[in-house]
Amino acid sequence: MELERREYEYIRKIAETGSFIAAAEKLYITQPSLSQFIRRIERHVGAELFDRSHQPVTLTEAGRIYLDIEGQIQDLCKVREQRIQDLGQTVGGTVRIGSSNYRSSTILARAIPIINERYPHIDICLEEGTTRELEDFAIQGKTDFSIVVKPTGHRDLDYIELFREELLLAVSPDWGLGREPLHDEGLHSRYPVFDYHSLDGHPFLVMKEGQELRHSFFALVEALDISPTVALETTDMATAQTLAGIGVGAAIVPGGLALANIPAVEPKYFSLRAYLDDWDIVLAYKRGRYLSKADKAVIRVICDVAG
């Protein structure tokens, strides 16, 4: 069973990276060893699993079939182990959580110590990535569930609601708004507003592809019908928050970050509820997936901490 799991992980990692060298680095083995391992599998199944004629390498049709079926087998084996383990009185096992750096440093930083104290037989395995990667992790079974912004119309995932989160505009405290910020009672926000059309031509810090905040930026630009400039792109919203404070550009950040992380130069924050919907933060897992006792115990703690 361990060998079959290793086969699946090795093939999946090569497919993800498109390179034997990159996959070997991530798997902490040498590239010749990985190549020999895959060749043995190919001889066993009687077909090549990868098209090596160009870069990046891609799965052949046989490779796609192998990876798909083997993934289903791995899921069934995990369910078997979980259900047998759940017959016992001890709540234990490995729970794999998908999370962004931001959620790890806020929600999970508070939840994991509680989990360790209440459930000493549960091991937490953390997989971090972008919003899109975390959704894929849950669908592929790489995580038991992922903490994400609820996608719209995703038929492959089920959700457990955690909380709603307001989106804010972060700008330098030295940036002149041209008038005193106002509070709009209709928005039910603790943060003020101003005439956001003055952002036309203003530099912005934008998240890179795969991050939900990137879509929020383009949605705001479209709603306001403005043309801001892009000062730089980043994968880390805390970096965008910090750079906004020192005047590199404006940034869209989640409200939880504004409360949890205070940079050396704290930005001014303004409500964007007039233009952008609050985020629905959820635990997403593959539709129809069996949730073990350990999964449910960890979920309960996360819900309590996040609620």
C-alpha cells in the first residue's frame, strides 16, 4: 500500500510540475532515481505514462487513465482506513488542511493548539497555496478540506460556512483624499468611505493570478470605471498591506488582516461594501467525501475559533 501511494504521489508531482527535475526536488529524491522509478511502473503497466518529447512533459492518455483510477483507489483506501479507525473510541488520525498563509497565521494559529490539547492522537498536515490551488487540493483529495473564499457554482465541492469578511481599501495615511472621509450608515461598516473615483490613475498593489483578491481588484476597477496603474504584483496580501502603508500604492485587503496584522506604518482603511460583496469564508471539501471523526473534531474547533 505504501508503494502504491508513493507511485501515485510521484506521478502526480511530475504531472503538476511538468518536469522530472522539478518533481524530484519537491519529492526530495534525485532525478535519476525518479526516472528509474517511473520507468519500472511503465514496464509494469505496459505503456508510457509521460510524453517526454517536449518540455514541459505531459501525461499520455495511459498516464491520465492511470492517475485518475489510482487517485480513486487512494481515496477508497483512505476511507477504509478512516472508517475502521472510527470504530474505536480514540479520535485520531491525520487531518490534511488546505490554507493560505494568511488563514494559517490567523485561524489555524489559534485552532491548532486547541486541537493538540483536546485530541493528542490527531496529526495535522498543512498544505498551503493560492485560492485556486486550495480548491484543487480539496477536489483532488490532497486535503481533507481547505479554508477558502466560497467559489460560485462549484459543483465538485461542499461547504461548511465559517464567517463573512469585509473587503477594505488600504492607502497611505499621507495620501490626501481631497476631503474629509465620511461614514455611510447604510453600509453597516466601522470604516469610512470617500469618493473612490479619485483613484483613477492612482497606483495599486495587485495580487498575482490565482488569488481571489486579484478578481476583487478588477471588479472594483470595472464598477468605478477607472484606470489605475499597477505599481507591482505580489502573492502575499500582508506585503501589499505593508507597502500600502508606506505609500507604494493602494491595496484591497480583507478586514481580518487589518485587525490581525499591524505594520510599522499602518494604512488608512476604507469600506468597499458599496462596490464589492463581503467574502464568504468556508471549509470546502470534495462533494460526497467521507468525513472521519478526526475531520469532524478538527472542523468543530476551527468553527469555534472562527465564529
